[in-house]
Amino acid sequence: MPTKLLSKTVLVLGTAVGVSLLAEGLRAQTGAPAIAISGSSTVAPITELAVKGFQATAAGRGASIGPVVENGTSAGFRDFCAGRTSISNASRPINTKELKACDTAGVRFYELPVAFDAITVVVNPANTWARSMSIADLKRLWSPAAQGKVTRWNQVRSDWPDKPIRLFGPGKDSGTFDYFNKAVNGDADESRTDYVASEDDNVLVKGVAGDDNALGYFGFAYFKANQNKLKPVAIAGPRGAILPSVQTVQDEVYQPLSRPVFIYVNEKAYGSSPVLRAFVNHYLSNAGQIVAREGSVALSNRQYELVKTKLLRQISGSAFSGDLPVGMTLGQLLNRSIDQIKRPEFRS
């Protein structure tokens, strides 16, 4: 096995064991079951703020929650479907393979949208030419066929300079990787692999900020937090070249790289743990303010009320049936997630 692959395998296994050992350690210290959380690095900062806010309340004082492990959406679902975590942060819906794993293990769950995100393509501020890119440009750069071949800027567009490109992006355990490649290359698993990959978005930020010829992609909040070191690339589409922003996401014109993000909550743990119930309800009740503070795009108050209603009526399972629905508007995506409320068996 190649050294790089072996190191990554050891890291993934070590993270899974670490989550389990962390939970056991917290149980030993407090005498109460710990609420273990892992998954998406895009959603993790939102959840971390929710944890801090909850622990500052009377109900949450002394509660054993976290830390929030950032190991990527896919790795988070592996933890979740194996019963190692009570909450999984996810920057995409659960897929077919993960649904099967949860079903086999008897893990039922609540799928709760908590925010919107804009996958943001960024370059170094010294880059004066890549002001906008089309999906075709991104495919020319990120498709598997580009590996080892498209290595200079003028190979993406002939009027761009003959300079090398250094690429940074999420690793394969990232939901951002899945969503970006489904939108750009037509398949969540299709991507060139000769780039600097990491599930830690801060590594990607540092990489692009430190190289005049770099390009990368990650969640909108990480761009906002580092916009003095990075420059966003507008995505050209039917409505022209659109930059990511709270407004362009809410207006549904930043397409197709806008998406909802989620937390998944273990149904059995939610039913048996008063602390978990209190935390999740605190999270949803304060999500608008938390998301705005973190830097992602909040749902409307009405939308958050519908998500809370979904939980109140104990509507479990995924509304996406393992699908990764790229190309739908955010309204359509969110409606798909909460339309379960309208099913006859859940009408009040």
C-alpha cells in the first residue's frame, strides 16, 4: 500500500477510534453518557457555537457534549451509522450506501436542515485574471481527464497567462467534495486527484493564501472569515457571473454551487437522553442567530419552524432517498426535506 494511502487510512481509523474513546472518557468523568459529534468541517463551526451557547444555559451547564470532530461528512456518517455518535454534521444528504449501513445497524435518525452554504471557488488576491469561471471551465480543470495534463492557467482559457496552477480542495470524505464534483463533473466520485486535499478547510485556506497561482474550493463561511487573504471567483451561468454572498444564495441565483447543510440526530438517543433533546431543541431554536454569527446563510424563521415541526412530529429518515440533488433551487431542496410533514400520517 502506498505510504500516502496508508497514512490516510491510519488517520481515518484513528479518528473513528478517537471519537469512541472520547465518548468513553467523558462517560467516565461525568457518569453520564457523552453526546459525541463528528462529520462535516463546513457544519462543525455552526454546531460548535450551538454547543457553547447551550452549555451557557441552565439546562446545558455541565453537559458532556463534544468536542465536535471535523473528519468530513462521509467519515461522520461512518461513525453515526456505527452508533459511535449521536449527531452527524453533514454538508450533503446521506447517500444510499450510508442509508444501508444505518439500516443494517438499526440506526434510525432525524434529518434536520440547519443552514444554506455556497461552495466558494477562490484564488490568491494576486490573481488578476480569473475573475469568473463557468462550470465548463471548472470541469476542464477538475475532471479526471485533466489529471497530469491541465496544469497551467492558459490551458483553462487561452487568454489566461502561461503560469502553473496549484490546486487545493477537500478530500474524498468531504461532502463538499461530493457536491462540487456532482455539480461540475456529473458524478460525486469523479475528480482529478493530483491536488492538495484535506478535510481541514483551514489547510486549504492557508494553501491558496500562500501561493499566487493557487485555486481552491470550500464552504462560504471559511471564505468570509479569510476574505482579506483570498479572492472569490464568480460562477458564470444563465444569470451572468455571480459571486457567492448571503443575498445571492437567498435569491437562488448562485447556482449550482448552493446547497442546504444538515445535522442528523440518532432517533433512539434523542428519545432516551433529556440532555440531547434539550441541546437539539436549543440548536434549532437559535439556529438563525448562530448561523448568522458563524457566517453561513440562515434559513428563514418560517423554515426553522418547519424543521422544528418535523422533529416534534418525529418524522425520521431521509427525504432524499440517497440522492444528491444538484441543480434544484434551495427552495425546492428545502421543501423536499420538510415535505414529509404533509404526509397524511403526520398531519395534525
